[in-house]
Amino acid sequence: MDHFEHRAGVLHCEDVPLDRIAQAVGTPAYVYSTATMVRHARVMQGAVAGCGTGDPLVAYAVKANPNAAVLKVLCEAGLGADVVSIGEYRRARAAGIAPERIVFSGVGKTEAEMAEALAGGLLQFNAESMEEARMLSAVASEQGRVAPVGFRINPDVSAGTHAKITTGTADNKFGIAAAGAMTAYAEAATLPGLKVQGITVHIGSQLVSLDPLQAAFRRVGELIGALRAQGHDIGIADLGGGLGVPHGPGQPEPPSPEAYGAMVRQVTADWHTRLLFEPGRLIVGNAGVLLTRVVRVKPGVRAPWLIVDAGMNDLMRPALYDAYHRIEAVRPSGKRATVNVVGPVCESGDTFAMDREMDDVAAGDLIVFRTAGAYGATLANSYNSRPLTPEVLVDGDRWAVVRQRIDVDSLAAVAEPEWR
Ligand code: LLP
């Protein structure tokens, strides 16, 4: 459920009509609903409540939407953070997320990133290779500290999602192969700078079936048993993120968080570990829209081209993953039309939808791309010298710009080169 709905013929985000925001801020602009984010956080927390030993931790995957105001809302809603760079670590901390609620994932952590996160404090590094674990041990020893660590297992399970957002097969760079896990833990246990305490898995994103998740978790469960038999003290199992969100009618319906929680409860019943979760999209995906204006409608051979003022640089997901985003008029007339929706960027990939049946709109009208709260603004860039899209947060009947539009002048401003 989200808080975007038509009232008196105008699409609102909570109590704010979207045309009011467009008028004040201009387009394109991302608009987020606080109530929706908070609701999703509660739903996820509720779905996994009581799973595992101790309190489960829902560590929001910051990469989905790292906006400072968004992180603050989620911190207040009780979420921790899954970060993949020191930039994300700093943002999480700046938003108030406590160190003991932060896990650090990613295959390419540098020495400097490890050193800063370790000194600042965190719950766990999720190590993705033995090479990384050795480096982490050295960094920790240098600081006279011991780094809490879990290995990310690559279970070689196909997530059944788009190839570019699958992470748990042998062809993906992530984690260590399950077959090599025992050797890795054995060596890690001998390294002076490490406290080996956990195990983690994340097999992909926008998953619409529980089966691959269940298969991956079973693999983790087997390893926990085998590792304990070898004397390793595994107290934390981090089950990653990946649960898909509904994109609208005609699109694959993902399992509910409740069904996910029930599956987790069943699979992990005899693990006796604390459980961590790293949802990103589930929390913010349907809490955001990209608000854009129709520049013009150009006749096409098969269907008219609806050219909008947002481009692939503002919302990359259709170009990158052939992603579907529901498109709605802010003031629907009730009439429908079949069109191709494209941006102004000079690439054919700058296509949001082909042959899409949607609200009939004309030049000057406002439309939204739904489900744009996750992996939207954070992936945006300024290709074609287009400004960086602003972000707006709505909370009830008030709203605020939480990232200014970065205009072309500032993007283009270069000091005189300092030749060396
Ligand atoms: N944990 C780890 C280690 C991850 O790599 C990711 C996402 C997550 C958690 C959160 O996954 P989620 O719950 O959001 O599915 N840009 C792509 C998605 C890339 C996901 C990368 N990793 C998209 O727009 O679909």
C-alpha cells in the first residue's frame, strides 16, 4: 500500500497535490512519501518479528535511496543500514543510525574504507573473499582492534530476476562459493584481526518468488551446522534483501513480506542465530514517483511518441533492466491512449515504455512514473548536460525540497586547470 492517490481528480502524494510541487519546483522531480516509507518499514519489521534469537535487525540497503532526509525517516522508524561504501557509511551515521546497526557489504572495500568504518564502529563487515578478509585482519591489527566479520556465501542459486540484478550464481562476482566456505572460515579463524561471527547471503533484487530465497537460505542453514561442528561460533545470519515490489496490474506479483517472514521463520527455526535483513526496494520503491511534464506529442509510425522532460539520465531503470514503471497522469481526463513514452536524451535507449496503454495526455500535462523511490534518483546522472533531478519529501500536508536541482551551470563550472 502506498500514499499516492487521486483526490478530486488530482494525483496527491499524501495530502499534497503533485501539480503544486511541479509548479513550485519544476520538473522532472522525484517525490517521496514519508508515510509510505514508514509503513513499509513497519510491515517488514512486523513480518520478521520474533524470527531468530534476539531482535532481528532490518538494515535498510542505503544504495536504494541514500537521500539524507529519507535516511533520517528510516532511522527514526527503527531501521539500521546496509552500506557498500564509506560514502554510504557516512550518510548512515550522519542520519543518526547507530554503529551497531550497520553492516558493510560489497566486493571492493578498500583499506581506507575498512579503516574508517572499523574506527567508527559497525555491527559486521560482510566479507566477499578470503583476500578481503586478510586485508581486513591486517587493517584491524594495525588499529589494535578486532573486526567483526561474516562471509557472504554465493549459493549458486538463480534468482529468476533480470540478469543484471542477479547476484547469487557462480557467474556473479559476489561472495565465496559455498564449496569453499569451510576452508575460508578455517583460515579466517586463525587471523588475529578478525572475529568471525556471521554468515550472509544475497541472491538478487526484485525477486517475485520465494523459492530461490528458500533454496539459498537452506544452503546457509547447512553451512551454519557444518561450521558449528568445526567449532565456529556463528551468532548472526544476514539474509540480505531482494524481495520484489508490486509494479501494478499485469506485472508479476511478488510474495508479501508476511509470506517471506513465514518462510524465514520456518527455514531458520533451528539456526539459533540473530537474523539480519537488508531490504532496499521494499522500503522505498513504492514510496516515490518521478514527476515529469509532457514536452510534446510527436506522431509516430505505429504509435505517437510522448516526449517527456525526464530522460534515461533521471530514471535509468527502463534503459538498464527493461524495467516496467506504471505511468499515470496527474490529472487524468478519463480517456486512454496507446503511446510510446520517451525522454529527450539522444539515445534510442531513452525509452520508458513502448505501446503503453495509459491516460491520454497532451503537451504540458504532468505525468508520473510510479515505483521510482528505489534506484531512481541515486542512479541519476547529468548525461546530455541535463541538470540533476531534485528530490522532494512529503509528510502529510507539508513538503520540502530535500535535494536541490543541480543546474547545468554548477555542473559545468570548472576552475582553470592546474597543470602538473
Ligand atoms: N543487500 C545487498 C548486498 C545488495 O547488493 C542489495 C542490492 C540489497 C541488499 C538490496 O536489495 P533490494 O532489497 O533493494 O532488492 N539498480 C537495480 C537494483 C540493484 C540491487 C543491488 N543490490 C534496480 O534498479 O533494479
